[in-house]
Amino acid sequence: MRDPVFTGTAMAYQPFHAHRPVEFPVSAFLSAAQPSFFPALTLPPGSLGKPIAEQAFAAAAEAGLNTLGHHQQAAHLRSLKGFESAEEEAEDDPKVTLEAKELWDQFHKIGTEMVITKSGRRMFPPFKVRINGLDKKAKYILLMDIMAADDCRYKFHNSRWMVAGKADPEMPKRMYIHPDSPASGEQWMAKPVTFHKLKLTNNMSDKHGFTILNSMHKYQPRFHIVRANDILKLPYCTFRTYVFPETEFIAVTAYQNDKITQLKIDNNPFAKGFRDTGNGRREKRKQLTLAPLRAFADPDGGESDASSCDPGAAGDSPAGSGTTRSQRDARTHTDSDQEPDHLENPSVRPSSPGPRSPPSGPRSVGGANPSKKGDPGNPSDLTQQKDQSDSRCRNRVDHRTLGSTEGGSYPVLLQMDSPSHLSTAHLQALALSSLPGQSLYGPQPLFLPPGQLAVTPGGLSAMGMGQLLASVSGVTGLGGSALSGGPCGFPWQLSQGIPLPALGALFSHPYAYMAAPLSRSPLLGAARSCLHYSPYPVPGALCQGAGTLARTVPASRDTSPVAPPTPERHTVTYRGKALPKDPINELQSIQKLVSGLEGQRSASPK
Amino acid sequence: MRDPVFTGTAMAYQPFHAHRPVEFPVSAFLSAAQPSFFPALTLPPGSLGKPIAEQAFAAAAEAGLNTLGHHQQAAHLRSLKGFESAEEEAEDDPKVTLEAKELWDQFHKIGTEMVITKSGRRMFPPFKVRINGLDKKAKYILLMDIMAADDCRYKFHNSRWMVAGKADPEMPKRMYIHPDSPASGEQWMAKPVTFHKLKLTNNMSDKHGFTILNSMHKYQPRFHIVRANDILKLPYCTFRTYVFPETEFIAVTAYQNDKITQLKIDNNPFAKGFRDTGNGRREKRKQLTLAPLRAFADPDGGESDASSCDPGAAGDSPAGSGTTRSQRDARTHTDSDQEPDHLENPSVRPSSPGPRSPPSGPRSVGGANPSKKGDPGNPSDLTQQKDQSDSRCRNRVDHRTLGSTEGGSYPVLLQMDSPSHLSTAHLQALALSSLPGQSLYGPQPLFLPPGQLAVTPGGLSAMGMGQLLASVSGVTGLGGSALSGGPCGFPWQLSQGIPLPALGALFSHPYAYMAAPLSRSPLLGAARSCLHYSPYPVPGALCQGAGTLARTVPASRDTSPVAPPTPERHTVTYRGKALPKDPINELQSIQKLVSGLEGQRSASPK
DNA sequence: TAACTTGACACCTAAGTGTTAATG
DNA sequence: GCCATTAACACTTAGGTGTCAAGT
């Protein structure tokens, strides 16, 4: 497992195409391994990749200008890139590669934790993917969201994670739109796509558009590719969803597993201050002047081995202000002495030391109806939970088709046609994002004027889409109270850095998965193009997305779409506050709320 | 002149509209004085304002969805904002306000200097405008460029600026497209638009897309509003150009005037380390540990008054590592004692002290044909140069209609229809920007593959636009050598953070001005909409833009378009390298260059 | 020489880290 | 006492300042 090669990429997901076997020759793959098609390419540091390029050609076409046909140009590019020459441009078949997979794997084996804070916290490792196989000229919207991985609440006890009850209700999840969206496939493929602007928080009333998670819950990030040149078309387009199981994590407010802490410290440049040298001695940096002060501030931990492994270095006091450092040391130094301390390319520690002691079974700690039946145990045992669907705490992500995590996992692909149940609140969200604001510079806050929000539902019903409102599965109260769809569907908010806190601008998203790295339905060809304005039937209840999915993406091989979680409704109390049960009523609540706010707002335009 | 109110905005430019007098009622102006329409609005710090909102509605319209008509929604917004209720949406009439005008004025009175470095330097004060009067739903492209203010080279001698010869040849100027472009008027108006990503450099072979300036030359930033939803349409659209005379500056590699240095230090947060307290005593910060080291590093200046005005503060050593500090102190402390030291809102020093000594006349220093005749003198005397058009070193910006700078200056508006001479190289530039790359994160550099660039000229000529090529007025060689159109037109490069260094993707831009803050031609109404593909005659030579301009925007009141600088051709030698004289030949050079590169490129796709 | 340019540098802002102690 | 949360803090990266000595 010791893989020092840490230069970035990992395995690419390459679906097998029986009907179009030559569309993705290996040459394309080789280029994908390059950091860029043009090694010499330079990009201004802060430039916005925006639609300029794409627009230029689109406009040229619109204007009847032949700025040298796309094919000609594409051929040109192709020859420059060393691409194959028979690739057609019209079709696409995206291959997505998780960057820094090795690092993700390391975390995953231990049990990844992500800190969530009130002010928002980035993910580490960063969620970063490399994409290939897009239509260079087509426009795509790239999205990311984070879904609950199961119905459990966890606790870290005796050095291992264990189930601590049923999951707390989820806040409406936000669908994070990559800020460069929409952009051409060419732009997306030019360099890895990062989502480091997506921040995690546990602040229920977050106004920044961050993703709100529950602490001590397990989550699974997802990545979506939508071929669409416009955000509004999203509800009518095919979502290609990619799940990298190794990016699963448990949200925490403070790190529980010291191994995770150490892994973060060793790999996150911002935590370099807490880093040890890999040579068995602590790294001592320019903490000369402050060292005495810090040594003075060593109250709690009596661990004196903080200097025990500090043999030969310069006469500085040991680095780091941590007092729990020795804990990490004791555990880490078992196998870290032989690795030099690379900076951004740190050596990777083998994950040989398994969980220390697997003692007691699941224990109910969080007060929520504990009806424990199975113990997911250590999150790193993900691949061992294959037949756990009967467990009380069942995964919402079907990983049954995944190979051994050690050998490299496949991303799980879900392809959905027109998830129509997204439509309504989706459009609401889009209406929200039609606000001003939206500029790059300065941390100027933006609250949404509720009055403006009210217009869109009205517009929807006016156009005969009122029934779509029934698909809204969640609502966010103005004061931060919220509910979730329960174990069923998740309410989603669109978010491109745009906070959508004041209204239930949500849309449910089927989270059923088709784990089909090698399967491909003939229907997918048709699904490849976005379906605009398709008059899809509106599901009257939540969690019907899987049906739509199954119709669009029939299962094949050993992968069948996960049965949609039963749409069981349950009364949700969130932090002692009972939340509405009926989505219809919830929606009406929204509307009433909006109307009231609208009245207030126009009354006092201040 | 003492204006402690420094909360942001300054005077707004409000053109007088005889034919539409009520379009911009005062209420809109009042809201413009607010930092934001919604004080409670929050925007995520790093969010990209991009086209999401606009696209949503555009797509809705396209889809036949009535997401509540624009008017209805606009009315909604209007009532919320306290806007007038009779404003029509279809028309626009932008009002542009320079932010931090007071600060700009302070600099301008002294004679603003901007440092240019090889690695690129921001402007300070930042160029930041607030916009009103746009069509909320229409899309706009906002641009900025920096043009030479006159034909002079300057030197700072005896504490004042004086002409030191004829201007050096200019590098092709880059038209900086605001990265959020295109965006809706609503988005642009929501918050001030900053151009801090525009960086100044003196590096001729800059690859970052920075604006290349000549040191010791005077420049005038310009701001452009173009109603267009696509970059490619730019050449066919009306440019509304706004010039704020107080933003004029002289580019320097090191500050010449200590007063400017002090003003920068006092106002730029990044220079806080060199700041004094406003109480007549130096500010001493946490430089305790390093103070002895720094005192040791005080070699040159024997100025001992560094501690002379350090009466009562805590027992720290004086701040700042500078040795010339005392110089600034001596000059600054004459009028700075009464002002507290606000942080980001520093108090403003009265600019009472005039130039110390206006001694010798213009002197030739730079080697370029010095034929001195008039001395612009201190740049702060801009408003006194009204009838200087006969001067050898004449302004290229007509400021004759400007009121006293002290009373607040008007921005100068130029409105151009379809500057067709931009078209060719403009399209070239656009073709350039159709490359991949273009992403937000990471400082990955981008060089343009020349092979791809070649396609566009061919496409142009194929569509009967070959003659437009004659309008190209400049060329950038591959090795960084360049030429300019001389004192006449400027070649421009489009730049949205996209470097266009490798090819002569330039387009000339008429710099004739209509200084018409109070004038309005009836033709302007028609000019308000973008003219697409209009078959404008192609000027066969450089510097004919003013004719086109005059036709489109007739002068009125006391403001007549500045007579275009005589299209005198002169041989340009740049750093000892003779540059071509004939624009046609220059273009052919480009084409040859491109062809050659294309051949090379396709031959060796590596 | 004098004027101008350059790069290393100390100092700053801004924001991403884990640590720590206090809190509930 | 345990567990989970939180804010202050020291440390980091990244990059924007003017200063200064040396170069052109």
C-alpha cells in the first residue's frame, strides 16, 4: 500500500461502451494523465475561466461568421495535443478522475473526518476531479453536493467509530454549482476542476451558501455533470452523477481520530505549523521568540514524550503548540521514520495499523430512537458492508459494485434524465439566483430580499406548473429552523456561492444510484442530450426519482439501482422544534411566509 | 477640502437628457449613495457573480416559461428598493460614479503616481465604479483600459514633474474585460465594480495579460460599458466610455514624489507597516522582537529624526524599516497631527501644500526626439491646461469641459457606435480567447498555441472581411518586440486575464473624446442599441476613428471631439529596434508570422 | 553623474490550519 | 465525568506594500 507517487491523479472512470467502442481511445486517456494539454500554457493567476471562449465561437456562429469551422479548429487542436483524429465532437462520454486519490484512500482507510465550523471549513483533501470525454464545444454545468451516507449518527469511542443512534434530521442540502458554470467542455477538461469554494458548516442559519452538515454524521460527496448552457435548463437535463466512495467522511466539530489529525497535518500546507519532520525528530521552525511562551502554555496533557523523540536538531524548543502532539507521535512514529518530509508532496503513510480495539457493539448515545441492528463500525470498512441493506443504519449509497478499496475504487455513475421533481424548487432557486449581488470582490454580504422571491412561485403556477410544487420536499424557515425529507429524498438548494437561506428554494434529488462502471444502457445515447422542457409527470410524493432513473438508466450487470428508500414520513423534530410533515403543507408554509415577507418588505422599503 | 467622509462613493456622472428628462429621478441617485441596495444583503466572499441569474431568466424566456414577467419582477424589486416606479426597463442610460473620489482627488492634486513592476502591480487607489441606470435584464460587458494621456515623457525634477521629451512608443494596450462579463445590468449595479485584477507592468514581454505601460509617462484610465451579451459582438456594439480625470497618473518604477508615497502608505492597508500614527508620533506595533535587527539594518540615511517625534508611546523602538521615513515625516507632519489614524478609513490630508519649487523648464532626457514646446508641468495642474492643444506635449484627453477638480469633476463620456476599425484584430483576440485554460484556481500559466490562432484571419477573409485587416495598427512580435501606432491610434488587445502575448491580436481604438457630460446627441438614442454586423467603412489608415466618432456622436455645447492626432507616421524604434511603419505591412507581418508558426506547430505537435 | 530600474526584504492583509481551554 | 461545541490563538500560505541597495 505504500505508494509514494503522489503527483496528483488516480484512476479514471472509464465506462465500457459496447455500442461505441472507439469513441475513447487510449490516447485520450494518456493526455488525461497530463496536468495540461499544453505544458507551456500559462494562465493568469486570478483569471476567471468564464465563458469568453465559448461565447466567442457561439456568437461567431450566430453572426454567420466562419471563424474557421469548429472541426477544422478542433482538428488543429487535436494534432497539437496528439489526440486521436477520429474523435467526433458532437457526442460526449465523460470520464471523471478523482485527483489525489492516493491521499483520499489514506484518509478513507482510517475513516475520513471533516471538520465543520460555524464560519465554514474547506474539505481536505480537496475535492478535485479531472474530466475527459466532454464535447469540447458543448457547455456544461458542473455541480457538487454532499449527501448523507446513511441514517446513522456516530460516535468515536474506544478509538473507533460506532453507531450512536439514528441520524438527526438533515438540513436542506445545497447543490453547489461550480462558479465557472456554464463553461465549454474544452474549458472544463483543460485543468482539474476544484470545489474548494464549497465550505462545510454546522451553522443552521448559515447565510453564506455553505453546505450545512450534521456533526457526527457520515456523508458522501457527489459530483455532477450536466450538459446544459444555462442554469435554468438544469431541471430538464440529464444529470451524470459520479460518486467516489473514498471521499466519504464523517463530519466532526473536532477531530476524533488522531490518525486523521496527523494525516491532515502531514498533508495540508496550512497545518504545516503542526508538522513533524519525517526523520523521527520534530521540525523546529522560526518559533524561537515565541517558544518559551508556548512551553508555558502546556497545561493539560502530561505527555512528556513531546520532546522524547527530539534528538539532534538545532537548539530550539520543540515546535508546535499542541499538547496532544505526543499522542499523535506515539501512534505515528511506528512507521514514519523512514519517510522524508516532502512539502506539498508528502510521503504517504501505510495504513497498516488497523483499528486498535474493536470492543463494544453499537451503543445508543444520540437521543434519536435507537433501534440498532447492525454496526457499520469503522467507516473504513465500507467495502465490507456490502450486504448490509437490512441494517437499521443502512447506507444510502450503493457500493456493492465497488471493488476492493485498496485496489482502487470506481466512481459510481448515475445518469438521470430530467429529474422533474427537481423542477419547482429548482426554478425557485434559480429565481433566487437572479438577484444582483454576485460579484467577485469583497466579502459583501447578501441577503435575499424575500419580496423578490415570491414572484417565482406565482410565475410557475401561472404557467400551469403549480402542481410541481408538490415535489418540494423540504423547507427552510426564516429563522434557521428546517426539516428534511427524512431518510428519503433530500431537499436541495442550488448554490453557486449564492446563499439561499431565506426561502425553501429546494428541490429533491433522487439519490438512488446506479453503480455501473461497466454497464451502459442503449438509452443513454438518447439521454446524452439535454431534454428541454420535457413534460414529465410530476411525482406527487418524495423519493420517486429512482423510478425515473430506472426508466432512463436500466440496470445491467450486477448493478441495479438502489431501491429508493421507502418514502416513510416521520415527524421531524429538530433541536426540540417540531417540523411539518407534509411536503404540500410545507410548501404552502413557504408561500405564506413569502407573501407575508413580501408585504412587509414593500411596506417598508428601507 | 477636508472631507472626512470616506465611506466610499463620490460624485455620480449624470448626463443631462433633454429628450428624456425623467428617466433618472433623484431617487435612483439616493440609492446609489448606499453601499448596497439592501444593507442586509450578504454575498459569499469568493463567489463568482457570473451569469447565472441572467441566464436563468433568459433560459426561462427561451423555454417559454413565464417565471413571472420581467416587468412584474422589476416592479417588485423597484418597490423594495425604493426606486421610482415609472422607469422603463428596455432603455438604459448608465450613470457611473467613481468610488473613493475624495482619495483620488487627493492623489490627483499632488500628481498621482502608479508603480509598475515586472511582476505586475495593482493600482492604488483601486479603480472602482458604481453604476446605475443600466437595463436590469440586459447583459453588459464592462471594460477598462489605460491610455496614454499625452505625448510626453516626464521626469521628476526639483520636486516637480516636468516634460522630459517626447513619449516613448507605447506597447499595444490591452483592453481589460471585467471577468464577470457578460452579466446583467442588475448584477453590475448591485455593487461597485472593481478592476483590481488589472495589473500594471513595465515588462514588455508580459505573459499575464497585464497592462504594459511606459515608466515616466502619463496615463488615463478609461472605463467602458458595452451593452452586449457576447464578447464577440463587442466590435459591433456601442462603447460608452467614461473618463475620470482624477484617475490620471504617471507610471513610475519607484515613487518620485514623497507626498504620493505618504498618501499611499496612509491609505493602502498593505502598506500599513510604513504608516505613522496621525498623532504626531510614530506608530509602534509588534515589532519588538525584530526591532534591534532592523535598527541594525539602517545603513544609508542618517536621518535621525526618525525618533524625534516619538514622545509618549509605549517603550518600543520606532516602527518601519525605512530609512527615508524621516523625509516623509518632515514633509507630512506639517498638517497631519490633528488626524486620528483610522484603519481602512484613514483621514484625509488637506492638499494645501503646493509644489515646492517650479524651477527649470522641460528638459530632454529620454532619447526620443525632444522638440519641447510646452510644459504640462505638475500633473495636478491638469485643469489649467485647457488650451494647450498646440503644445508639443498635448493631452490626448480633452478635459476642457471639466469643472474645477476641487469642486468635483465630471467623468467624460464618449459614446461610439461600432468602432469598426476594432473589428479585425478584435476578432483575432476573440479567437484567441476561445482556448481552453480559463479557470479560476491555480496560477497555471497559459501560452497560446499559435497554430490555433491562425485560423481566425483566414476565416475573416473568407467572409469578405479581409479588408478590415487594414485597420490593424499594431503588432506584437513573438519575442516581445512590439510597436505602437505612434501618437495616433493605439492597438488594443482584449484581455480578461487572458494573456495574448504571442500574436498581434490587436485592434485599434479611437481615442478621440467627446467630453460631453452635459451634452447629448439625438443620435445617441439610436446608438444605444448594439449594431451587429454593420458594414462600416474600413479606415484605410490609422487614426481615422475620430471621423467615425464625429459622425456618430456629434459634438454639442462647448465640447467638440478632440481633433484626432494627425496621423503622422514616424519610424518607431523601440529599445534600439526599428519597428515597421506601415500598418498594412505590419498586418502582413502578422499573417506571415502566424502562418509560419502554424506550420511549425502542426509539424511538431509536441 | 544623475536618473532610472531591479530584486530582496520586512511588513502587512486575508484567509486556511489544528490546538487549546472554556462552555454546555 | 463525558461528550460535543466553540472561540481565541499561533501558525501557515498567498500575495500586496514601500524600502533599500545595487544595478543599468
